Amino acid sequence: MPTRDWHGKAGLAPNLNRTIHSGSVIRSQLHPPPHTRTSVTMGMNPPFQSTSRSFSAFRHCSRVQLKLFGLSLIVVSAVFLSAHRASAQEPGQTYTEAEAARGTTVYVEQCAQCHGSGLSDGSAPALIGPTFRRTWSRPQVTVNDLHYIVSTTMPPSRPGSLSDAQYLDVLAYIMAENGVAAGAEPLSAEQARLESVSLLLPDDVAVGIASAFIQGARSVPIGTGPSVEELVGAEEDAANWLFHTGNFSGTRYSPLSEIDVDNVANLRPVCLFQLSEARNFQTGPIVYDGIMYFTGVRTTVAIDAATCRMLWRHTWQPRDREVWNNNRGVGIQDGYVVRGTADGYLMALDAADGEFLWARQIADPWIGETFTMAPMVYDDLVLIGPAGSENGISGWVGAFRLRDGEQVWKFQTVPGATREGSESWGNPLSIPLGGGAVWTPFTLDVARGELYVAVGNPAPDFPAELRPGLNLYTNSIVALDVRTGALRWYEQLVPSDEHDWDLTQVSPIFSRNVGGAQQDLVTTVGKDGIIRLLDRETRERLFETPITTLENVDAPVTTDGTRACPGVYGGVEWNGPAYHPGTGTLVTPTVDWCTTFTEFQPDEVRYVDGQLYMGGTYEMDTQATGWITSVNTNDGSVRWRYHSERPVVGAVSATAGGLVFAGELTGDFLAFSADSGEVLYRFNTGGPIGAGVVSYSVEGRQYVAVGSGRPSGFWWGDHQGSGTIVVFGLP
């Protein structure tokens, strides 16, 4: 796997040249490649507050926290390794018992919510045990690198706001918990002192070994369907919900109408299924032939879509470093159920019984690549790309064979970021540049053979003057030939981004008749809080409508700090618009949350492989709410708006019954009139909603299902709730 040469030497990829077969037990001492470095996070406790009541529920782990892999994890790395390198490190250079005692309080108050009271029983990465030993592999790391990453990126809402003493105390606590003996001298923030503590993984620690390809006992599924023809015809398929966004066009619309504006008030829960995992739940369920398929972070489950009875369950055992603990679903075709993993694998299961078929590592987690999006399956291709812009990756989109995961083509989303003399990527200081990750659903026009991709932000995130130019193809809709990966066209929506304003959605696509001629359209939204409708032939922007608060958007980010809206977590996240053809509207969930952005001085910007690479800090406002907005497709005018007391990150879906279904972080599942926005039904599911909403039918009866339960350690309300699928129907 090629890597970037950022350090004046050839980048080396992990050992991906071995094949193992399911059932064999292979353990090895891992001698890590010199480029690898693990990341780390510490959940903190920002004082968030909503407009209507305390917003303190958004307090420990954030998207940034999970991106960092846990400050504590890296800390543990330093700790654990120090304990096993006594011969190379003299006593007294670690920490004091007094520091560890103070660190206990810091950990309980700021970290345990995500990492767990036992350091390995939370939703964030484990701080001890085999997960740590698998994930840490960079011998050149020092505690000085750790101090830089921690002090510039934590806590999530106010990076750098804690004292050095607090960071050092919690480091000491974790060292003590990992059996490292205390010394006479306290830890110090001095660079020379910190660099004297190595984070080298000792050779005598056995860890799991990553393999390029893993073959299951069964190579071909016994399950069947859906066929390519069924997937292509999904927009007219009332019985099924065949893709993360419903269909290749991404309309999030069902032609079912049994449940309508007149009877939706009679809706009742039919059944529920609890995943029983204390992990993030952002899945977008898929339903085919009465069976629902959905994911947890490592788990893939199939249940009866009418009764919620489990049919099978598969749990992936990580082979490599896990980056972000999020997963948003599967793709299905011809009996294959395909998903990505946090440690960079593409994996296929048998739809019939969950039997493992194959897995291939196609991303490099050591440089921060990870999979969170649901893949798209079309014909013999699995289409997917890695998240990780904030880790400074060089993004890509790839097509892989359905039968074994072999690469067919790959498109680089930021080709100029690592190329000297690029017109759109200036690099006056010769620092690492990157970004352009993908983490949200693709859209496909089968007739054109055109794949639409939402490309994310550039890195480092905030100091745009260190990467002068447009920074192509970041924050762009990119149209590719689905068979070859060749670029057909692109349109950049946020050039030279300095706010982490990813383009997140390139759906739905649809057509309309204008003056007797067909007009092919594509919808785009992102974290900049603007919904746009583009003509796919001319690239003309037919309208641009703000759907959250916009303030100070053109003011440059400075070293003194600039407040702007949307903030770093604002706008549209991983769930995008639903299209209701009956009303001619697009209905979109958004986050209304502002941020004060501060960039570093140029000499303060430092890249560490696989770590957050923001190039500055930020402070979130204490107020955060959300919106669900209906926009007319003919002119972009707002038809109606619903204001939520929490950010809205769950899916929105529409049906032919004149309805729009959505969920809130309060746990409320809602049914709106698509025409007026009136709330016609409300039911509290017992957990915050950040997952999908789907509609389908089984034996002629219409159902609506929603994923409820903690979307992450950051996006939740007054209560977390276990990951749960709740199915509704009429009595």
C-alpha cells in the first residue's frame, strides 16, 4: 500500500502481504514500520448548555476525540511501554505517586465517561490490554509528541484550555494503572524531559498481525439477492429499503402510503431489538425481503424486519489499529453483505446466515485512514473510501471486486496536496498537506454510469495560508465514471476551507421537466449549512439556501480567534436531505452550533502520523440546537422549519403518505406533515437518535423503523440508551 513520503524517506506500509484462512490461529511479534504512529484521546467535560435546558449531555467524547483514538490510549501506550523498557529508562524519570493520585480525579471527571472506569469498558478505545498492544507500533514516538497532541486538541470543546499539570497528572494515573513504578521526579512539560521517555513498543509483546486478505471457509454465499436489477429499480420498490439512503439516487423516499397524514397518530411500536453494546450507534438499516441488516462498530446483525427476532449476528475481531469507533451500515447484493471496519478492512458476509466470506485490508490505519461510511454495491463493484481528513490523510475513492475485494480502480481526491508545484495547493513551508476524505453516502446515476462523491475538507484544517489555493478537490462534488474511476467533472463548493466545513452529501439526485426538456439535478449540503441544487449538465447553481445560522462566514481565521457560524460541528453531518416528490421539497436535518476558531502560528503547526492535524484550536459556544428544514425545489424558498432543542444528526425520510419521519437527540421519533411541517406523531424511544429512519413492507403491512441509542460519546442527550432498532406500524 503506497504511502506519502513526508519525511524525506520512503513511506512503508504495514505488513499486508500475508494471507490467513479462517480458523487458523496466527500470532506474531510485530516489528512495526517506521512511519506508524497511533493516536489517542481523552474525553473532557465542556459546559455545554442548550437554549431550553442544560446541554451538558454533550460532554465527553467528540468527533475529534474519536478521531484522536483517545488521548488516553496514546498515554497508555507511553505508560505500558515504559513499564516494559526498564532497562532503557532509568528509575525516577516517570512520575510521582502524588501526580497519579491527582490524576485519578481528572480521569474520573473527564475521561471515564468514554473510556470506562476500568480503562477498557467504554465506547472509546481501550487504554489497556490487547487493543492497545495491537494499535501501538511507532518506535520513534516520545512523550513530547504526546504532550503536543494532547495540549493542542483536548478537551474537545476547548483545546488547550487545561493546564499542563492536569494533562501530566492523568498521564501519571494511567501509567500507575498499567503497572509502571512511580519515581522520585515528577513529569515535566519541558521538551527535553518529555523526549527522554520513549514510547517504543517492546519486541517481547505479542500482538495481532494484520493480513492483506483473509479467506473464509465459504467463498461464495448461499444467500441470494438483491439482484443488480432490483437495486437499480429500488426507487419504485415499495417493499424494500435497499441502500443507506434508500436507493442509488439517495432520495430517502418510500412509495408506501398505508401510513398517512390521517392515521399516523395511531402509530404504535411493534417490536424492538437491542444491540446490547456500549458503543456508538449511527447505522442506516437496509431491508430486503423482510430481513433488516444493520451495524454496530464491530457488529453486523440481521433481524426479522416484522418481529425484530435476530436471525444472525457477526462480530469482527480487529486485526489492526482501530481509528474511529463509528460505522453507518452495509451494502448488499447477490447474497453478499459488505461493510468497512475501523481498522481498514473491507469485509463480506453471507446474507443467509452471517457466515464470514472474506476480508481485505484496503486502508492504512497507521496514517489515519478508517471506514465509517456504508459502502455502495453496484454490479460487481464495491464502492467506498476512507474517512480521516483531520488526520491529514490523502483521500481516495475506490472500487473493489464484490467476490474478493480486489482493487479495480482508485481515484485520488487531493492529487495536488503532495505534488510539488500544484496550482491549487501552495505549500510555502513545505509541510504535509492532505485531507479530502469521504465519510458519507455516494450517489449513482446508472443511466449515465456516473458516481457522485462528497469530498471532505483539506488538512491542516484551519491555517489556509499554509496551503494557499483552491485545494482541489476538497469540499467538492466529484463525478466519476463508475466503471473506471475517471474524473468526468467536479464543482467545488467551499474553496480554501479554514473552518472544517466538509461537503457531506451529494444526494438526492432527481430530474424534472423544464420547458419541455428534462433537467437532471443534484442536491448538495455540508457543514457550511447551505443546501444547493445544481444542474448536472451545466453545473449552474439553481439556488443556495442557508438552513442553519450563518455568521461571520467570510472573516479569516486568525491567531487571535474568530467566531463563526456554523462551527466545527455545525451544518449537516452524516445524514442528508430527503426528497418528497409530492410536495416538491427537500427536507434536511441540521446542527446550529457556532465556534471560535484560532489558528496556530506557522512554527506551531506539527504533523504526527495518524493524529489530529488541525493547525489550530477552537472553542464551541455553550448554546447548540438543531433544525429540520423543508425547502421548495423550484426556487429554494423555505416551506417550513422545525426547531429542535438539540442538534439534529439523525436521518430524515419521506413517504407517499404525505409524511416526513425524523428523530431527535432527545430520543423523540417524529412524524411531520410533508406539506405543512405540523408534528402529527411523537414517541420517545428511550435513547438519542443519530441513526437511520427507513420504511418498508412485510406481507403487505407498512413499517417504519428508526435506530435509537447513543450516536457517540459526544452526540447524545440527557440519557445515552443502548443501540436499539425500534419498529413502528399501525394497529
